[in-house]
Amino acid sequence: MRILLLLAFSLFTFNTFADDGYRLWLKYDRIQNETLRKNYSQKLSTIHINYNDETSKVTLLEIEKAATGLLKIKPQIIQNSTQAKLVLKLGKIENANPEAFEIKTLNKQIIISGNTSKGILYGVFEMIRRMQTSESLENLKITSAPKIQLRMLNHWDNNNGTIERGYAGMSLWKWYELPERIDTRYIEYARANASIGINGTVLNNVNASARFITPEYLGKVKALADVFRPYGIKVFLSVNFASPKILGGLKTADPLDPEVSQWWKNKVDEVYKLIPDFGGFVVKANSEGEPGPMDFGRTHKDGANMMAEALAPHKGLIIWRAFVYNFDPKGDRFAAAYNEFKKFDGEFLPNIIIQVKNGPIDFQVREPISPLFGAMEKTPVSMEFQLTQEYLGWATHWVYEGPMFEEVLKTDTYAKGKGSTVAKVIEGEVFKYPITSMIGVANTGSDRNWTGHPMAQANWYTLGRLAWNPEMTSAKIADEWVKMTFHTDAKSTETIKKIMLESREIYTNYTNPLGVHHVMGESHHFGPEPWVEKAPRPDWTALYYHKADSLGIGFDRTEKGSNSLAQYHSGLKDLYSDIDKIQPEFLLWFHHAPWRMKLSTGRTVWDEMVSRYYEGAKAVEQMQADWASVKGKVDQETFENVEARLKTQRKEALWWRDASVLYFQKFNKMPVAAPYQKPSRTFEEVKQIVDVYHVR
Ligand code: BDP
């Protein structure tokens, strides 16, 4: 009886919980609109293809999958090219970009063509997207080419299966099963990435274990590279700079030591023998305790060039990270990367790209841009965004990152006068970079829905779309994603988009208003801890950044302070230098503002902060109400999942609000002004909450 009951219960659960999020935005559920479905079905009924390689196979499979799902038809492959409704045609197209595609209607046929089979695969995904988003397939005349060459995910995955800053389970890569067993998930991963144009993946953590380049692991990496290749995805590895010592038994890893450079050359040859199209190495050197050339009195330039030389014969790349900051008691961490790299501009070998985090500190919810974006004229710099929500509430806060990425990409560096936006810099337009790249630190894991928070899938999707075209708007991308993911009615689509597009500002308001930054829990980076005054390094405390005292709050980066603002070109610097003119959202990034100073909003600094903390926390209630309105319009399992997470988010937003307000009041002794009411709990009570989350 008990078993029967259990069975009945599980069947029941199975029925109500239909969508577990595994299929991401490639759901391919039957299109409800009959007219559209018939129209598309007719256009996909027969296919002709003029090439045959491993990519053509997965391309056809994808069309078949989409057609059986969306249209409930099985397209027929036919030999006669003039009779086919859909033609996939490999051949020279006008746009010379190897990944470009054209989709054109000619004599009632849809012709998808490209210079390579990979370009055609992207074209096919574009056609599928059009069907998923109810766009017309009539009179098509589309040409599209990626504006960035390397569009990548960086996985911060360790060989023991854990993920640094991962909130969606364990690593996707089952190292212990590889190379023999290929989990089908690797294929789903490749499909998802190809559908948004992602063409590279760095498999392992930047805090790299040297094991990844041992013969044992290289065999496993090769197995993954073989799975990803048909989908146009190249594999990269993060490497440990001290590998010649750790693995090779050498006495040193000094980049100028001939034995060391020979060791790397041999290692690289070994890699390419196994994986001829291997992408290259990512290196985090002399940063947060990782080994690097400075351990031997050398420079980043020496280290990067030595490794680049080993990779050059194979056309491999060195992606050298600019995330370096040594504590300088008189310095400002904001300025560290620029100070370290600007001086070497033009001295790096041509197969090196400097990977720069979007902001000068560390993936905060709002940062001004890293000054390096306008500074490196002769050395390509690339964009590193973080998809995993290390500082954005992990997997319990719904934060759509599109608007944040868009804000960064639209920022004008003024490097070559007005219009030198970050997007144009990383597209290689401003300084004519030969290599261009945009990466996202992945938010994927072994959770069934890949990203923990179901809505965080959108951040992965957005990275791919923006890397293809950094000038796309987040509103457009959100529109696509919602339609592809939810297949819901127009009103619910708008509601979900509204929540998404507001969510980043809401999170900013209840955690980091007016440019407060780096006030999260120490080391685990969750929740508020603005009171952290002691840490293994002063620049890991919160106090270092907010500098609250009885007079005011904020980090003075003007001439009177650290003068880090001088690293920007004048157009951008001017936007931030004047405390009376700066946009309030960036105020405390650059100024130590008096608590009682009046802002353009009509409120004092303190009242404005209070208002944002309270309005931000309250806005989560609005998110909940908006989400409640889509009940029955989206899958029930997803609905309940998001509903539950929003409850937690609401609780944690109040925690952030109360902790921040009560803490900063200790300095300014100012009240919480009406219409807001002071927190009902004491500072001590709020401070206690942190201990629940502490992993230490
Ligand atoms: C910081 C993370 C740390 C990473 C580091 C990096 O806290 O876990 O290793 O970035 O990007 O934000 O190297």
C-alpha cells in the first residue's frame, strides 16, 4: 500500500513538474499557433545540403530535433537542390568572416549559406530562433557575422568536481569517467553554446591545478574537445605557472630560464599532438597567491611572452589575466591592473590577449569600467564578465545581468574621442586589435537546470548573444530568451521581461546604493558585512572601500585622494571628477561624500542611501507580485522554484537593508527619515545572521 501511494505520488509529481529546465532555451515544444506552424512546416519539409562533415551532421540533427519538436514534422533530405525548401549551402559568401552566415529567400527557397560549415550551423540556429520567437520566415535577407572572434565561457572548475564560486552543483565535467564515458550532457552543453555563438570553453579554474596538463588529464580533455569540435567549440585550459616545477621537477619556473621555456614548448607540443585545434592557455599569474613570473624577479611581459612563444607555432593563444593587485598600503587596488600592464603596451607577442574584468575591482554589481579598456593601444584586451553570481546573491537572488553588461559596453572610454565605447574597443575597432574576445565566467553546474536559479540561464544566453554582437540591447536579448524559454502569452512575456530588466537595479539598491562597493561577506562573498575591518589583507576588508566616518562615506579617487581617476581619458574622467555633477549611481566609487551633502535627487547622501535600501528591498515584493501574475502561464515547476527563491530573496534583501542602515548609522548618527521606519531589529541581531552563512 505504502509503495502504491509512493508511486502514485511520484507519478503525480512527475505530471505537475513537467519542465525541469534541462532543455534551457532550446525547448522545441510544439508551436501552438497553427498558422505559423503550418507556414514553418512547409518551409522545412525538404532539405538539401551540399557538404558533408562532422558539423553538417550535427546541423541536420538540430534541424530534425527542432522540426519534430516545434512542428511535429520530420524533414526529408533530398538530392535535388532546386526542389528542396531549405538549402544549406557551403560556399563563399559576401561577408568574408569564417563564421558569418546568410539566410536568404530565393525562388521560395530558404538558403542558409556560409564560408564554413560552422557559419551555416549558426545560421540554422538563427532560423530556429526565429521560429521559437514567432518571427516570420518570409522574404529573408539576413547577413550576420560575429563582431568578436573568441566568444567563451571560463569554467572555474576543479579536478575534484567542485566549482570555485559555483552555485549550481558540481562540475559538469566528470573527470573520473573521462575519457571512456561521454556524458550526454556534454553534447547538450555544446548545442546550447553553439546556439548562441559561443566558440570556446576554458574547462578549469583560473586557480589552476597543474594536473590538467598531465598526460592523464590531457586524454580526458581531448575526449571533451572531440565532443565539442563539431559544434565549433575549441577547448582551452587554465595553467599553473609553476608547472615546470610541479610536474617537470625543474628547480625553477623562471620564464627566462631556457630549461623552463623548453619544458613549456615540449608540453605544448604534447597538447597539440592530441588536440590539433587546441585554443590555448589562460594564465592567472601573481594574483591572490598564484605563482607567476614575479616570483623570479621577472614581469608579466616576460612570463606571457615565454609561454606565447611555445604556443605560436601551433597558432595557440595566451590569455593573460589582468586581475592582479598587490597590496600597497598607500595605493588603491582600483589602479593596480593599469599600473601593471599599461607600461608593457606593445611589448607582448602577437598571440597574447590581456583579459580584463569589466571593472577595476571585482565583479561588483555596479562598477565603473576598468581603465585598461581605453589604455592598451597595441596589445589586445578582452572582456571578462562574470555570469556566476559571486557578488550578486548566489542562486537565491534573481539578477538579470544583461543591463549591467550593456552599461559597461556602452561606456565611452574617449580613447580616440567620443564614440570609443568599450564595445568598440573589444571589437578591435578603436585600436585595430588582431584578436578579439569576450568571456563569461560560467554559471553552470550539475544541477538539473544547469544554473541553480532557473532565471540565471538568461545570463548565460546573454553572454553568447553579446559576444556575437556587443551592441545588442539587453531588452532585445531578454525578449528572445523569455520567448524561447517560456512560450507564454504576450502579457506574461512582458511581465517576466519587466522583472528581468529591473532586477539588477533592484539588487544594486538594496546592496550597493550610490556606488558603495565590496561590502559583502568576507571570503564567501554572500550577504552584507560592511563591518569587516580585518582580513588576511586590508584590501579584502569592507572598510578599505567604503571608508565611512563621522563626516561621510566613499573612496576619494580624485586628485585629492588616490587619483586613480587619472587613469581614464579626460572625457570619462570629467564625468566622474566633480562631486556635484557625477551621476549618483557612481558617487561613492570616486568621492568621499559628506553624509549631509544634497544630491540632484533633492535628498542628502544619507537619505538617498536609506531610500534606495528601502525601495530596493520593497521592490522585491513587487517582483514577487509580478511573478505571481504569471502563475498558470509558465510551467508549474519553474513557477514554484522561482516563487520560493523570491521568498528567500525578499528575506535577504531585508537583511542587507537593515545591516547596512544600522551599520552606517554608527558613523553618521542620522535617523531613518520618513516615510521609512527604522529597522525593527538591532545591529547585533542582524550581525548574528551572518554566522549562519559563514563557511569558515
Ligand atoms: C575573485 C574570486 C576568486 C577568483 C578571482 C579571480 O573571489 O575566487 O579566483 O576572483 O578572478 O572574484 O581570479
